[in-house]
Amino acid sequence: MMIVGLTGGIGGGKSTVAKMFKDLGVPVYDSDLEAKQLMTNSSELKEAVKNLIGEGAYDGDTLNRSFIANRIFRDPEVLKKLNAIVHPAVKKHFLKWAEKQDASYVIQETALIFENDSQDQYDHIVLVTAPLDLRLKRVMSRDGVKDQEVLDRMKNQMDDNEKEAFSHFSIHNIDLETTKQRVEEIHHRLVGLAD
């Protein structure tokens, strides 16, 4: 089975594109969602996160996402250490999930393929991009945060132009109709490559 990575910077529209692939019957693994679940349900991961970030990382049994975000997006070293704890667990979980899927290809939606130097784990990579002002607007509206907070998060991600050079396909997600057509086009190409 072919493994496809779906990536892009914050606010680019990865989740929107992932849903379009799902609507075409492609199994999609949401790394961000699964990471949060693993960080909530695995006592081993919980302990490691608390040791790194502090007891405030959890509010009872619930992840304190704003506390964690404040710590990691201001300190690249803490972010790097947290990724080193969480990403191996997500990778293992993803591979088990992928084995159970019955499709010509599966997608792993994940923000940091290139930043984590994990591009070699994928047969193909699809990059989702959008202009900076649109990305800022989307994230500010979605997360209820100020533009500086979004820019701080963006600093931890590689520039889209750099990513594009290493991606097999790219989707410029500005209007939904054009994005949908591009997703269908890429889907047909991937199905052909998987056969």
C-alpha cells in the first residue's frame, strides 16, 4: 500500500483538503488529533509531557492546550523535545492503523514532515499552501488568537517555497472549487501510481 503525506503550514487548509480526500474514499490519519489522544490516554506519554513542560500541561486528565502552546511556540528547544517524545508514538500508531486499511493508498495528515526530516517515510507528499494574509485570517478566526501568536507558530515551520521543492504535488488552497478539482486530479494520479 502506498503512503502519502499531506502537509502544509498552519492555516494553509490541510484539514479541508484531508476531508476532500476522505470524501473520495481515501483513508486519512489525522496526526494532530491522534497525537492529542495519545497524549491524553497514554500514561507513559503523559508522564513524559509533564516532566518536560510541567504539571500545568494537564488540567486533570485533559490536555491543557493553551498552556502547552504558550510553552512550545515561544521556545523552539521545548518544542523539539516535545516532538521527540510524541512523534515516535504517533508514527508507531499510524503504521498499525495503515496496516488495517483496505485502499490503494492512505494519507497521513501531518504538519511537520520536512521539519522533522521524515519525508523519506512517504511514497509521495502533497503540500497545501495559501497566501500568508489568508492563512493569518483563517487561524485568527479559527483559534481566536492575535496575529502575533500565529506568526510565532509559523516561525517553527519551514517556508512553503522550500517545502514545494521537495513535494510531489501541491495545492494552492485559495478557493474551494479549484482546490476540490486539484484534489480529484491528484487522487486519480495517486490511484494510477499505486496500481
